[in-house]
Amino acid sequence: MKKSEKLKGKEKVAAHKRQYKLVGVVAVVIIIAICAVVYVTVFNPFVVAEVGDTVNVTYTGMFENKTVFDTNVNKSPLTFTIGSGKLIPGFDAAVRGMKKNEEKTVTIPYDQAYGAYNPALVQIIPQSKFPANQTIVPGEKFYFQSSVDGSVTQVTVVNVTSLGVTVDANSPLAGQNLTFDIKIDSIQKGSSGSTATGTS
């Protein structure tokens, strides 16, 4: 009789151990599932940037010799909608297919950046077209608005002579192959997609 009670006691202990193990396994599975949900929610590893998405981007732009000409690191991110035509074609294309927090370096040829340098955009403008009583010096920048379509063009003063002011309407980056370090900080999907927001 006592032996039977001892056996039953051992069976109870064994049953309790099995229950504790089962509870432990279930707890581990739940923790893993929660971690997976949090990871997907925060990092969205499956969401990629596509046409129509609005993205926040941190970038550093460099010439071929690695000299930095522009960066927004430690500043506000660059926000734009992919495919909107607001940025140079090569940069717009470079962010397509990237995921949130992904980083990459891309070299953009000049024809996908600011185009070839166009000598025809260097012109002589009469000084009367410039603000009166202002000393005009080479390197200075001015903005002219078209009387045809209202578009605004930035020009850089090249030289000042008795004939007038020689200006260059080419972008300072025209004819340059450019390298960009790019990081996607967030992706806001178009109206039909999901969202991967927040910065890191």
C-alpha cells in the first residue's frame, strides 16, 4: 500500500514537471512570436520602396574624387514621392526596391543626374537687367523669371565687362558623375499599400 502511494506520488511529481515544461515551451513560443511581430512592425523588412511611395532619405552626395558637395546627415531627412519627377532620375531610381533602414552607395552618370554641360546656356545679359546700384561679382548667383512660362532659372555670374554680365545657367553639377550614400529612414506606402514609418 505504501509502495503504491509512493508510486502515485512520483507520478504526480512527473506530471507536474511535464506541465512546467509545457508551460515553459508555450511561454518561449509566445515571446518569440511577440518579438517577431515587434520586429516586423518596427523594421518592416518586407516592405520595399516603390513608385508612388513617399520616403524619408538621409544622403551624402560626392563628386568622383569623393569630395562632398551636399549632405543632410544630422539634419532633416529628404522627403519625396518616388516617380514624382522632383529629383534627378538616377536618385529616384536608386531608392526603388530599398527597404527601411537599408543603406547603399550608388554612382549616377551625369545623363541621369544634372545632364551634360551646355555651352549655349552661357550668355551675356545687359547690366540693366540686374538690380540697380548693386555691385556684381563673378561667382554671385541670381534668379531670373521667364516671362513666357513663369519658370525661375538660377544663373551664376562668370564675368562682368563693359558689354554686360556673362552668366552661366548650367547647374554647377552639370556634366558630373555623382556618387550618393543613401539610407532609407522611412517608407510611407501609397494609398493602396501598407506603412513602414518612423526614423532610426
